[in-house]
Amino acid sequence: MLVDSHCHLDFPEFSADLDAVVQRAADAGVKVCVSISTTLAKFPDVRAIAERFDNVWCSVGVHPHEAEKEPVSGPQGLVAFAQHPKVVAIGETGLDYYYEHSPREEQRVSFRAHIAASRETGLPLVVHTRDADDDTIEILRDEMGKGAFPGLIHCFTGTKRLADAALDLGMFISVSGIATFKKSDALRAVLKDVPLERLLVETDAPFLAPMPFRGKRNEPAFVAQTAKVLADLKGVSVEELSEVTTRNFFSLFSKVQRPQ
């Protein structure tokens, strides 16, 4: 059994064949998917997909790209949405200084509001960070000092310093198809030192399809390719990698019900 801990099933790339996509995931052993929210305006669509499929769950949050369009200054709205039985995480949130589609300060305010919602609900925080290691580490450490919250760095592509800081705070590291790319040697070197007990796997579908599907639309079934590469990197069998990352997932995403 595998879990796709981060995908975007509400995106238009899946509108024509979503039922087939979910079925292919199940056929590939991917028994649970978490469809991640990027805007509150589209959250009802995310939630509706989670309600439609027994094995699909969802998050609620505003991506840092959208922090200017959808400012979140406090946790109240997120906490209210999180009461739904299918909402199992807060985010994705965080900082993106690579594209800077939103001003940095508005991203930071939104990030802290999401953290407050995670702390209040006990749901894991899904963190997106790109070219923002210093501020991400500073905010996570500062907020953790105000009260613990669970979380993960999704689609990890950062430095060893970021990985170590996240691990020190009790967070998990989630690995996407980027880890399978030929030019990702530096990333694989960081991931090699992350304890197996702190790793998850994801697709970020429809983006970042792993080898040998790179350049095509990604989908949850392809998380199996990432798991294989990660298993080879960690020197374990695919079965052990699947077992441990799935156990890690249910430990972190404690609201998700295990499939029968």
C-alpha cells in the first residue's frame, strides 16, 4: 500500500477522466490520496472531490502564490472549514521567493495564520517553500516556540540545513518526482540522510511527473515510481519503503481513516 500525500485532483487537467485517474491509483496500490487546497475560492471543489471518493481526503488553505489575492490574517476561517470530516490538513501554505507572485510580507502573515490553524485543530501543516529557507526556518522555529503543531515540508527540494531544521522541529519530509530526475543528485544526497521514519511520498500531480513519465501529466498512480527510486536510495525494498512511509502518513495525518 502507498499513499499520495499531496496532489491536486481539482485542477482542470483531471476534469475529463478523474474517475479513471483515481481507479488507476488504486490499481497501482495507491490506496489513499490527499487533494490539496490552493485557494479558499476553489476549496468547495476540492472538498466535493474528497466527498465523492472514499479514498480521497483534502486540505484547506491558501498557497503562497495566492497570498495577495486571498489574504489570511487569522486562523478562524481555516479552523471552521477544517471541521469537515474529509479535511485532514491545513495548507498548502509557506513561502515562495522564487516566483514571488505575492509580496513576501503577505506570504509571511498568511503562513503564520495557517500555523495557528494547524496548532488549534491539531491537523498537519503542509508547507511549500522555495528559495526561502532562512525565513521558513525562522518562522517555523518561532511559531513552534508558541506551541507545537504537526507538519511536513512538501515536495522537498531544499538544503540539508532546511531538512535538519524541519526534522529538529518534529516535522516530516515529503518526496516528489523531482527526486527521480537525472540532475537531482544534490537533492538525493540530502534525502539519503533523512531517517526513513520521517519520510512521505507524493506526486504534486498534475505537476512533476517522475521518470520515466517526465513531461507528461502526473497522476497519483505514479507515486509508485518515486517510491521505487527512494527505496533504492535508502537501500531498502520497495515493500519496506511503502510500509514505512504509509505508517508515517497515518501517524501524521491522524484524521484519515485507513481503507479496509
